[in-house]
Amino acid sequence: MTRQTLIVAALFTAWSLQTTAFAQQPPRKPRIADTIKANVYADNSFKLYINGELIAVDSITFVPHNVVSVDVLPAYPMTIAVMGIDNADPKTGMEYANTNIGDGGFILKLGDGTVTNAKWKAKKFSWGPIGSDTNNPRVENIPVPKDWHAVDFDDSKWPNATEFTEEEVGPKEPFFEHDFKGAKFIWSGDVKLDNVVLFRTVVKSPPDGMDRPDFRGLTDVVPQGGGRRGGGGNRQRNRN
């Protein structure tokens, strides 16, 4: 073995040991700087799951159409699953005391550049009034899968979402006060008759190209810095 080969082997061994030691170190605690902002607007309400965990629920189900803005700790690949809900009567599919047909719409933008568009999956689970018949309004439903928001749920047979214009959805004032640039309003095929729609997408890597720490499983280890001290911390207790 030549001297050059020995040097290369030694350097590789040292690098491997350093990498292994680094990988075995407990992860640090996440900071607010590690999060990204999620801006979400739905007509009329939504439930948002990321990587199988419930992240946000629209707290105002009808009026006004509010924007929910939350901090999200991302981990890639990132599975996003959303239930979009139009405020329709569950028996007739109509709104405003069964006087007219309503409409839906959903839009999302994350701080890493993730946006809603026609690449998302979207499937309707409740729709009506069937045939737009307002004289004899009725709805059709199919059961929502129990694990629809799970990371390993198979949505391969779901159709892609349909994009709708801002004019077609008609968002209210809070929408214009938040950053949705580049995002598209999406729904299933019929923005008026489809009342409960599930959306799914997988973000394989950050669209903005930034390298972010993965904090999944942090609750199973003691992060650097140890656990949180309560009360007096390291202060000595007063003696009697």
C-alpha cells in the first residue's frame, strides 16, 4: 500500500468517525427561527394536517372568511392533507336557510415556497344539491377514509385539484392582508356543488432550496441543553 493510499484511508476514517459522532449527538431544541409561516384561507373552513399531525383548524366556520396563519416546523418529505368544508346544509347542500347554492375554495402558502395548485390531489366526499335542483335538493356522500391524512395513505387514484380564479372564488378582505403570492385557489371539479373536499400533496424538498433541520422524533430523546427547568432552576432553595 502506497503512502498516498494510507493518507487517503486515514483521512476517510477520521471523516467517518467524525460524521458518526455527529449523527449520534442529541439534536438541539428547535427555535422559532426553524419554523415557516403557513397562511391558509378557506371558503368556508378547513382542517390542516402535516405529516399526519393536526396543525390547524379554522376557528370561524362561516363568517367572516378568515385567514389562519400559524408557525409550522417542517420536515421533508412533507405530507400535507387538508379537509375543505363549504358551509352547506348536510341534507340539502344549500346555504342561507336553504335559499341558494353556495361555493367553496381553498388556498395555502407556506414560508418555504409551497403553494396550492393543480398538482395537488383533490377528491369530493359530499356534494349537492344534486343536479343543482333547488326545488328538491339532496346530497350524496361517500365515507371519508379514517386514515386520509396519514403519510402512507394511498391517494394515487384521486384526481388532481382544479384551479379557480380569484374572481370565481371571491375571497373576502382578510385574504388580501396576507401573502398568497404564487398560490392558486383549488377545489375539486365543481366549486359550487362539491361541499366536502379532501386535498393531499407531498413536498419532497423545500421549494426555496434552503436546508432545514429535521426535528422529527425529538420527543423520544433528550435534546441538547437538557429538559426545561421549572420554578427556580438552579437557584438554591431557602433553608429554614
